[in-house]
Amino acid sequence: MIWTFATFALAALLAVASPGPAFIAISHTALNRSRAEALAFALGLACIAAFWCALALFGLTAIFVLVPWLYGTMKLAGGAYLIWLAVKIWRGASAPLPATAAKPRHGARAFFSGCAVNLTNPKGVLFAGTILLAIFPADITLPQKLLVLGILLAIEIGFYATLVFWLSRPNARAVYLRAKRWIDRSASAVLGALGLNFLLSRG
């Protein structure tokens, strides 16, 4: 069973490290806000990732099958939110930043913003369900399910915290400041494309 959990840990690490809305959003937050706010944002991302995983572990993915309009509604809301976030980043692309990171102001707001980013992707629960079915037996026990959630939370928080600390370093921030307009507009374009994909995709 140890190798089973190790396989899950590797799959979770690859998933969290892959480019996507969460990765782009946490990177942008780390570069534009204080380290404390970025870490609060990361905690929000991790909590919702664990939420999706819990739904998959306890069989609640059936809700999306029984109530298909709920899945569709969440996809539409998620696409709209990603497009709004893309527009916000695009508009701020030309705005100058101070040479040093801003002092923390809105930790709670950053946390809920992180939650919102991962809540915009209801496919997260389906992805988690696929991974869990492929790795674990159907008769996984409650303590084992809780261990899965613990592993996922540790990986999510550890990866995002490492990313935040690396991007909040003065050298990384200096590089970002020199190319802020193009980096922000590239991130905006990717988020906008992901949002449109959410709105237009059928699955």
C-alpha cells in the first residue's frame, strides 16, 4: 500500500505543477502582492483542491451525474470568472509597481480568491475521481481516505508555498518588473482562453 500512496503523491505533484488557472493565478499574486497574501491565496487553492478530492473519495461525484445542470452551471460560472480575472490582469498590465512588494492588506480576501479560482473548475472532482479509481482499490478505508486528503493538502501547500517564496525573492521580482506588461498580458490571454474553453466545451 505504501507504493500506492507514493504513486498518488507523484500524480498529485504532477497535477499541481502543471500550467493551469491555479498555477498562473498564484504566480501573478506572488509577484504583485505581499508574500503573506500570496500564501493565503495558496491556502485557498489547497483547501478547494482537497474539497474536490473529498467529493471524489466519498462518492459525491454522483451529484454531477444526477443533477447535470449543476455541473453545467458551475462550468459557466467558472468560465465567466476566469474571463473576468483575465480582463482584470490585462487592464493592470501597464500599471507600474513599486520596487518592493506591497505590505499585506487583505489576507482573507486573498484566501477566498484562491478558493474561487479552484472552485471555477468542477472538472477537478472528475479528475480526482479518475486518479483515485486508477490507483486505489474500491474498498479503501476511512483512515486511508483521510491519509489521501492529508497527502494532497501537504503537496498542494508545499508546492505553492515553495513557488511563492521563490517568486517573491527580489531577483525574481526584478525580472518580472522589467517585463511586467508582456508577462501579465500573456497570463491574461491564457486565462481568457481557459475561460472560453469552459464556456464553450460540452464535456
